Amino acid sequence: MTAPRPSERVHALRLLRGWVKTGQPPDEEADWFEATPLTRELVLTSLRNKGLLDAVIHHLSSRPPAAEFRPVLWIGLTQLLLLDGVAEHAAVHETLEAAHKAKFPKPMIGYANGLLRNVSRRRGEIETWIAQQPLPVRLSHPELLVRRWTEAFGAAEAERICAWNQRRAVTVARLTRRGGGRAVPEDLTPVEDADGFYVLPRGLSPTELPGFDDGHWYLQDASTALAPGLLGAKPGERILDACAAPGGKAALLAEALGGDGKGLTALDPNPARIGRLKENLERLLLDGVEILCKEMNGLETDSFDGVLLDVPCSNTGVLQRRVDARWRFSRRALSEVAELQTHLLDQGAALVKPGGRMVYSTCSIEPEETTQQVKSWLAARPEWRLEEEILRLPGEKNSDGAYAARLRCTIT
């Protein structure tokens, strides 16, 4: 007998409490795929607006509650202030019931009851207060990120990026080479300047796309095509995708190589991620790809015509999709990931044949991980030169932010 499904607010509260405790993204939790649309919306909207919600709590409370209780208030405030179609009495009652079932002390639940009912009565006044708050509060971003983006891109562009990040992410699917020639459903919207990429309408499951199970579609944002396109893989070459999971860029490289993807080695050192990579490439019938679960330093040096190095990063180009990543950003974290990226550049370069090329790619828009990273790395390596680089800010061409640079080994 299967266990009964938890109520939507109970499930949302459990996921948010798990994030507060561990920092692991809720959509990586085992029970995320059991969540209803409302539960997912409660969780994602709460995390996207955490800064704003905490500001409202501070505004209305002389003694804000402990961190472990805040998810209760986030869920309640999200329903009252940010979501349409949720009855106010249900928002308050169901949220308090979830707090009861989580066994929070009665004084805490009483505090939540008072705060949520206060917001319900004064909603218009609070919305006016929100509209008057500075950008980091109003659009719920850390002050550090807003300040950095203002310095790098200007105040207007920084605000535009923040506003883009606050929008619900759309689902984008690519018509694969295997699906070429298939008629595209009329309710799909082509992505600007991205051949073969389409935005799915709300409510359409990707599995409903004709030919999805046969490998005719792959879910990925159009920005993922920048780096493989810059690498320019050709049939007969030997190509390495050095950080390949979950497989979107690897699929594009395999298609460029022709046929079943022979000539491509897809590498990922994480055993938990390699399974998803295999599954995705198998569904696309790209069974000629060599899939390895190991580090780059375990491969033969000077063995690839081209290397795609899609490195771990701070994710600041994809905050619309990775809604909690903004709250993990710090100068220390940025410095640590930039150091790792430099190390991976060194490893990737050792695998490129004389005269070959490497594309360094990241979904960050921070200079330390993009233009400055490449400039600093090249300054210490005269045998390499920059051929081309692309920085796309979040929302440009209605896609995620991304950076890619093609580097050439000048030794022949």
C-alpha cells in the first residue's frame, strides 16, 4: 500500500525547510517530481522572492523569527502577496495547518497567524510599501550582486537583469537532428535567432511533443548552443565534452560530428550525474558517444582536436531557473570557483592537440569567471590565444545568460 500524498503546503514546507538546513536545491530532492504544480510554485516563488519576503517580515515584526520557522511565513506570504487565484482564508488556514503538522511550538504558530492575518488586512498598504523599496528588496536580489551588475553593466541593465530573473522560467525544447523535417506544433513559439529552439506553452508536458520518446526533442535553453557552436566540431574530428552532464551540449556536439556521435567523448566525474547523461544520449540514439566517469587528468594528453570545457560556476546567468543560487553568492564562493575554473582550464589545455582549440564556457556573467578569467589565464600561457568570445546577459534574445570563449593552441 502506498503512503498517502502530503498536502501541498506540507510538502512545500518540507522542501523549503530542507533547503534552509542543507542548501540543496529543492528540485534535486528525491520527492520533487511528486510535487503538484501548486507545491512547486510555492517553493520556487518563495525562494525567488526570499529577500523581499524577509523584508516584509522585518517590516511587520519587532522580533523576526528564527531561520528554521521562516519557511512557514514564506509560504503564507507568497500566497497572499505573490500568487493569483489562492483564496486568502485558504492561504492562511492551510499554511498554519502545515506548521501544526511540522510540530512547531504553539507560540510560533500563533505569531504566524497574527502576521499573516495582518498582511491579509493591510495588503494594499504593504504592496505600496514594497513598491517604494530599493531595487535589492523590491526585486529580491542580494545587494552584492546588484552593486556588481550596476558597476559592470550600468543601473538600467542591472535592473533589467533582476526583473528578468524574477519572471517564471519557460520550458524550451530543441528539435534534434533526428527530428529534422518534422512538422512543429503551431502552439510552439520559435526562439529569436536560435534555429530549432521553441518555447512550450504553459501546461504542455514535454512528453506530449510528437516524437519526444523517439529522440526528436531535447529540453534545453537556446543559450546552451553558444559554446558548441563556437567549438565548431566537424565529422572525423575527435572532440571532448569535459563536463558533459546532463548532456545538452554533448548532444549538439554529437550531432555536429554526424551519425551516432562517433568521435565524441563525454566526460563527467560525478557518478550521480553520469547516469542522467547516459539516459539522455540513449534517448537521442547517440550511442556512438564514448561516456566516461572520470577526471580529465585521467585522459591522454594532446589527444583531442577540440575540447569543450563547460565549467562549474556561480550560475549568475541562470538565476531565473536556479532560483536559490543568488542566495549562495558571496565573494569567497566566487573566488573559490574561479580558482577551480583556472585549474580546469589547465587540465583541458593539456588534452588539446597542437593547433587544436578549446572552448571555455560558463553560465555565469561575473568577470572573474568570464572575460577576466580568460584574460588572466592567457597572460600566463603565450602558446594560447583568444579567437572569439561571446557574453550573453540574462534575457538577451529571451534566453539565459552565458559566456563562451574559443581559445587556440598556437603550437603546431
